[in-house]
Amino acid sequence: MTEHDWLGRVEKEALFLDWERLVGSDNAAASQPVSLEGSLMTIQCRSTAWATQLRLLQDQILARVQEQYPDLGVTDLRFIGPAAPSWKKGPRSVPGRGPRDTYG
């Protein structure tokens, strides 16, 4: 299990599944962890307002994550808002500035 880092993967998944207990039900309803790369954990939020709100609680959330999952080595949290819509349509889209004169 250690040869393939299965224990680390199991602990990471446990952290992701335990997110609601760590941050509370309201915060968990508006956010979810999406990746853990090295010591950086990225959390996707429902809106930029929620990302800002959780950034204010970053120290408390990080302390709880480090307390509950010390073996993961999480030292930094990044809260991001929702992904912006993409104008890229299809596999053969042309690079460039996109539509400019279609709105008015």
C-alpha cells in the first residue's frame, strides 16, 4: 500500500469527504475541495463572494485541516470562484480575442 501511495490517496479522499464536518454545513454547501497538489489545497466556491468569505476564515480552516489530517502536509489553501463561461466552441476554434462587436 505504501509503494503506490494508497494510504495518502485514502487520507486525501477522507479529507474531501469530511469537508462538511471541518467547515460546517453552510460553508460546505457553498464550497468543495477540488485538488490537493503538494501542500496546496484548492477549494472551488459557488460564487466569488463565498470565496472571499472563506478566505477570511482561512486560518481557522487550515488549522482544522492540519489538526485532523497532519500526514497530508497541507500548508496553504486557495479559494477560487466559479469558472467563467468559455467562448471556445468545438475542437477547431480559432484563437483570438473572440466576439467583440456582437453586443450592441
